[in-house]
Amino acid sequence: MRLRAGVLAAGCLLLQAMGVAIFLRGFFPTAVRARPRGGPPGDGPAEPAPPGSGAVSNWSAVPPPLFRRVVLVLIDALRQDFVFGPKGKQFMPYATQVIEKGTSYSFVAEAKPPTVTMPRIKALMTGSIPGFIDVVVNLNSPALLDDNLIWQAKTAGKRIIFYGDDTWVKLFPKHFVEYDGTTSFFVSDFTEVDDNVTRHLDRVLKREDWDLLILHYLGLDHIGHVTGPNSPLVGPKLREMDNILKKIHISLLSKEGEASLPSLLVVCGDHGMSETGSHGGSSEGEVHTPLLFISSAFEKRSGPLTQPELVQQTDLASTLAVGLGLPISRNSVGTLILPVVGGKTMREQLRFLHLNGFQLSRLLEENTPAYEKDPGYEQFKIAEKSHGNWIKLYLEGNNSEILMNLGKKVLKQYLEALKTLSASLSKQVAQYDMYSMMVGTVIVMEVLVLLLLSVPKALSSRAEFEVPLSPSLFSLLFYLMCLVLCAVHVIVCTSAESLCYFCSMSWLTALGVMMLISALMCGILSAIGKILENSRLPVKNPVVSSSSWSEVDVLMLAGTIGHVLSLGASSFIEEEHQTWYFLINTLCLALCQELCRNHFLLKECDPQHGISLKQNFDGIGEASDCKSIDVPASGNSKLDKVASSAEFIKGSDKWISLASPWIILICCRLLRSLNQTGVQWAHRPDFGHWLTSSEHKSELSFLAAVSLVMIFLLVQRRCSLVSKIAMALGLLGVYSYRAAIGNVVFPWQHDSKDISKGITEARFVYVFVLGIVFTGTKDLLKSQVISADSSVKSTGLWEVYSGLVLLAALLFRPHNLPVLVFCLLIQTMMTKYIWRPLKCDAAQITIMHYWFGQAFFYFQGNSNGIATVDVSAGFVGLEVYVEIPAIFLTAFATYAGPLLWAIHLLCYLSSEVSRLKAQLVVLPGTVLF
């Protein structure tokens, strides 16, 4: 069966999409879910029945609320050391006093990655663990349909007021009786975003018409994104938060005399921040946040202060549900934080723990086929039985020590059961569906091999490919493979302990997929057989190829294939920067060997070599090349001086060329010390952290100024006069912008008190960026429409590239400007002293650009985790949040390294076309031997 290349490509694309979809369905596991949310929640389970016939408990309703009012203060990006560390003692004195001597309980809440705001709000309110797929919808949060604390409170008639991040308003529409949302993405706003929340406090705290007040402050998170956790702006912001907590706590205490139940103040963070100020990953600073419960219902703390206990962030939903007298969310995997209810009677505590355990066991039943064998489920049933015995003694009026000891034993059993159940349910969220992933991988790999086998035929003049469909479908091998795959499918699906997506498909659909895999495999084997058969036939008009592979070619092929294979292991993905650092270092050594061979092992006076040298070195000394050029004997001493000078310049170029790989190696080593990245060593100190500390602002300012001057010198060489002036003024504006926001200082500045958003300075730079890019675009259009001059096209491409370099200089943090300098320096050295002398072809140069582009992505401090994305770059020069410019600027700042190397590739290839055309003109008066 013959197929056109387009039809074959379309079919392969559809099969690839199907394989990728099956793979992703297994890679992103389904979250643990209970039954859909229905009408009003019921009363929940009764107490365990005492042993004996007809014995029942007299407590079957949901326990009443423990607190009259609850205030939840969520401070975005609040790290645990901001409260429990030295900064807390210095800048949050009231909170520290309450923690050490007040009526409070303090914990360190551990958040599961991804540490992004919207998934963390889901975790706090539902008690479930959101997946990484929630990061995609973080920018536009849909309404939350899962069972959650806010819905339970609204259904129970609680009046909820919210002020802060508008993500809450999107997740819980029509749930608040009063709200005022503020955008969370305009990270340049440190003050107004919090003032919009605080301005409502005085009025709301005096009112009595609410039960739950939620405040979400964003200022600290914005400061972290822009200036990092060690910024001098962090202290005043923490002091501001401390004053707010003091105001709320005092107000709640003043109202408690009029009410029968106490109030509760909860202080927490949705996530922390890394050492660079970002979040999204799994470093200690990102996942550990403080969790404070402050209420007059608790006993006053006495004795020495102990280390806060570690709890899970999902535990808050269960604890608040019990505190408000609400049913625990059906999807919650959290456990009750016992000290919060520790002041209640033993019967009440056991009742709370039983409710929590019953909810977790039901969730386990609905998500695990073999739930009865789960250790946590077995422990819960044992604790439930012991609880029934305790109730029997309690109802009999037994008040002896036996009752108290048995109660403590049951309490311990419940806590162990809850911990095991929660761990078992949490594990399912991170459990991959390996069978579905393998099926998807097999389909993708088979289609890929089929495409590779079809490339020679597809690129031929007829552009057709012979698909061996009929022989494959009627072969014995096809039916044997179908039989084997179906047997494997039955074995896997009947023995699987957890749910599998591919096993949940109908048997007819699964059989169709098995037949597809078998047909593709038979087709691949048939195509390979035909290729081998054709290779044995005699070749007409054989042509002996003179091409051979060099060490650089072998290295680039092996390195590219090795990198692709390394992506099959998660550890290699986490530390992918190490792969690229190794590859570019090895490439530099291989290029050094090629340059030595080119300069020393070949005969310099060979006629062909003389011509090649003449073409290689950028036109320097074209009038004389060893003894291969015959100059007329005119006795002109000036001409002799020019010739000797040209030979000297050529000789110096040779040694610079030999030194270039080693200089590049030194540059790469310096860049590795600038930013630590990856996972395992990201916490280690680096030169970037030293520069960004407030004590070394003068050193950072000097480095930024020198870097901007170097950028100008490296970029301006091929720009027009107008673009050179614009580039100089733009780089001056870059420094002015960084000085305005307090990153660097001018020599005449003694302090940085006058800190602003730098809106005017950034827009000043944008004007020059657009001007340079417009000039380059005009030249490109001129070369395409008016005249086909390749030199004009080359100049236009370079000016567009220069404009993007200026934009990158504006968006990069000041300590990252050397990355841009070394990028330009390496590009210049490789262009003049490596690629041209070695006469590298387009394929080699393209691969080298790709390798160095990937390496510079990590030199910037990026990683494969979202925590290293510099969100602040998207708001440079913006007064309000505008989605499209913010996304573009953030993406450009993140991928500036690969993008600049890709555009430089276009500039280089275009300039080579112009240079080769110019070399076709032979200088008059010279004779080549």
C-alpha cells in the first residue's frame, strides 16, 4: 500500500498524539477523590457501638463548634524562619511574644510541591494534595467544585468575609458575603496590594455579622520575587504584618467577654520562598511555612520554648472543620492537629479522631481496590473496636483510672491509624501508572522508528512510501504478538493493586490498541527487511565518498543521542545542567584538538592550504599568504611593511585561535560559580548570592557597570551609527532602572532610600529596544523587497539581535549581566577564531549553537523546576498587570540564553553568505600558485 508523504506524516502525527496522551494520563496520576459533592452534608457517623447486643451510643450528631469566630491570616510566601528564626524575633516581636509566652500552639506546616499559590489554597481548604497539572491553571483559576471547607461553612449558614488575593474569589465564587480581591500577578506592587486588605480591618473587626474572616496578604511574596528573601524590604514588611496580627488579636480578645465561645486566630503561609525569592519547587525554604493557632481557649505556655512540631499543610482543613463544627471535607487526606482540641474532654477528643478516621477510611475504600489489606485501615478498625470498649465503660459510669488509661491507649491507636491512612492516601497522588506510561511509550517509539525509516523515501522525487500493511496484518507474527500482548494485559489488569487507566478501558478498545502495536511492529520489521534486501543489490555507478567523520562530528552525534537517552531518568532531568556543562566542556577540548591539527599538522605552504588559510581568517592579510602570492618587485618598502604586518597579525590570530577553547572553558567555569541550580546542590552558596547581599551592593554596582560597557563593545561593532547611539543610551537606562529600584547605586549615591518602581527608566529603555529592532526589521524588509543584497540582510539581522540583547540586559537581574557578557564574548570568539578557521559546516554550527544555548539557559540560574522562573521580569516597566506583555517578558527573560544563541545562528549564517560572495572577487595584481 503506497502512501504520499503528507498522508503518512498526518497518520503518524495522530498516532503520536494518541501515544503521548496515554503516557501523560499515566504520568499525571488522578488525584484521590471521594463521591461527588451532593446536597447538604449529613450528620456523619455515630460513635463506635459498645460491644454487646443492642448497645448504642447516645452521640450521633456532628460535634458543636469549638470557636465562635475564626480569623485566617494567610501571608503569601511566609517562610518558617521569618517567624521562628532571627528575623521573627527582630521584626515580629508581638508574634514572638505570643509564641513563647502566650496562649498559642505553633507548628511548621509542610507543603507538597508544586509550591504555587492556587494549588496551595486548594490544599488548605480541601485537605487534598493538588498535582502539578494545577500549575497550568494557576494563571486562570476555575471554580473549585470539590468538597471544601468554604462550601461546608456556607452550607452550614456561616457568614464568610474575604479580602486579598483574587484567586480565592475565582475558586469560591458566590461563597463570600463580602469580598475585595486584589491581583496577585503584579509583583512590582509591595504596598498597595496589602493596604487594600488592611483598610477594611477596623470596620470589619467591630462588626458581629461574620463567622469566618480570611485575609490573604501578597506584599511579602512580591518582595521576594523582585529582591529576594535577604532584601532590606523584608524586615519592614514583617513588622507591618506583626502590627496587623496584634490589632486582630487584641480585637478578638476584647469581644470574648460577651460570648460563650472563644475566638481563634490562625496565621499561616501558603508556601515559602527559595534563596532567590521564587517558589514552586521542593527546597526547604519553599515547603516549610509557619502555622500558628492563637486563642484564649488554649493554656498559657510555660517552660522553655521547644522546636515547633512538623505537620502537613493538609491538616489545617480537618482541624478548622472540627473547630467550626463542620464535617471534614470528603477528599481530605489531612489529620486532626490534636493539641488544638487537647483542652476538651477525652470523649470529645476520641469523637473528633473517630470522625477523621472514618472519613479517611471511606476515602481509601473508594480509591483502593484492596483497601481492607491496608495497614492504616486495619489499625483504624482496631482503634474503633477499642473505642467501643471505652464507650461501654464510660456509659456505665466508670470513672476509675482504668477508663483514663484505656482512653489514652485508644487516643494513641487513633493517631497511629490516622497517620498511616494519610500517608497511604498521599502516596497515591505521587504514584505513576506505569502500565499506561509503557503502552504510550511503545506507541511513540514505534511511530518514531517508522518515520525514520520513511525519511529517504519521503524526501525522494516521488515522495511516496510503501507501507507493508497487507503482509503484516495476515502474517503469523502479527497474530502471535496480539496474543502475547493480550495475555500480558490480562495478567497486569487482574493483578494490579491500584487503579490503572489503561485497564479501565473497555476490552474492545484495549484489543484495538494491542492490534495497533502489533501492526506497527510488523510494519517496522518488514520495512527493515526490505532495506537490508536492497542493500545487497549491486549499485550502479558507485561513487566513492571522500567525506569522513571527525572527532567533533562523533562527539556531537554521541552527545545529542546521550542527552536524549538521559531524559529517561528523573535524576538526570533534575540535574540536566550537569549534562550540558559536561558536553560543552568536552566540545571545547575536541575543538582545541581540531585547531591544533589544523595549524600544526598540515603544511602551511601547501598551495591548497594556502588558499584555505586565505579564506579562513576573516579577510586579514588577504594580500599576502606565506609564499603563495607573487608581489611585483617594485622595491616599495611600504608594501613590504604591510606584508610583514599582515603576516604578524595572521600569526597572532593563530595563537588566539588556539587559546580560544581554553578561554571559553574559563568563561564557562566562572559562569558555573555564578548561579547554583538543579535540585541537590541548589541550596549551596554561590557568587550570585554573595553579590545580591546588601553588604556587597557596591561590588554589584561595579560589576553591573563593567558588564554593560562590555555588552556595548561586543554588540556595537556591526551596528549602524544610529543603533550604536541608541544602544549606548539604552544600556545607560538599564543601569538607571536598577539604581531606581535599589539593586545598584551610582557613585555619588550614599544610600538607596529613594526606591521606586523604575517605571520611567524601564520605559526609556523600551523605546530604544523598539527603535533598534525597528531599524533592523526595516533593513530585513529592504533586502527582501527592494534589493536582494545579502549584506543588508545580515546587518538587519544583527540589529534585531542587538535590540534583543538590550532587552535581555534590562530584564536580567544585575548579578546575571556577566552571563550576557560571556554569551556575547563566546559567540565572538567562536565566530572569528574557531568556526571560520575550521570551516565548520551549517550542521555542526547549528548543533554547537543548540548546545551552548541550552548551557546558557542553566548559566542564568534556571532549572527544570518552576521555582527558578523569575516572575518579576514580567513586570518591568508596567504600572498595572497586563497579561500578554507580562507573559512575553517573563518567557523572554527565562529563555533568553537559547533564544539569543538561535538568533545568533541566523546572523552567522547570513554573514557567511555575504562573506563568501565577497571572496569571489579576486584582488587585482595578485597571482595564486
